[in-house]
Amino acid sequence: MLTSTHAVVVGAGPVGCAAALALARAGKRVALLDAGATGNRFAGEWLHPTGAKLLAELGFDPLRANVPHAPGTGFAIFTGGTAEPLLLPYPDSGPAIGCEHHVLVS
């Protein structure tokens, strides 16, 4: 119940999940609210390597758990036409993680 919580976090994206987890670990009762994905629309999260590492330290590590995700090593910029994409790899800081929003929320 919301009346028995110390904190309410609205939005269960990466930052909301991290905030709720940090508050809970500090002994607070937390309500994490999220509208959730509805229908067949794409609702995903792209966690850059630094964010992925921080969430892993908080206990959410899809690389080690049975969580559907896609690892990423950087970005590709498509300029259109027949030009080759411009590849922008991440430095050697680990992979990024792409997952559906509902996976992160759950």
C-alpha cells in the first residue's frame, strides 16, 4: 500500500530502478510505479556500459542472469543512401545492454 511506504519512485527505467533499489537497501519501504508497455509498441532500454556496470553492482545483471537482452559494442550512424555507416565503438569499458522495458521493470 502506498500509505505504508517511505518513498514513491515514479518510472521504472534504469534510474528509477536504481533509485528504488538504493532506497530499499537503506531500509526504506519503496513503491516503484511504472505505466508499463502496452500493446505491440517498442519500449526498450539501452544501457551504456557504465550504466550496465552500475546496475550489475546493484544486482541487475542480464549478462549473468537468464534475462533476454542484446549486448552492444557501440553505435552505428546511417547517413542514408549507399554510404557505409559510421561506426562509433565504445572504449574498452564492457558491453552495453539492450532489453525490453518490461524486462527491466520485472
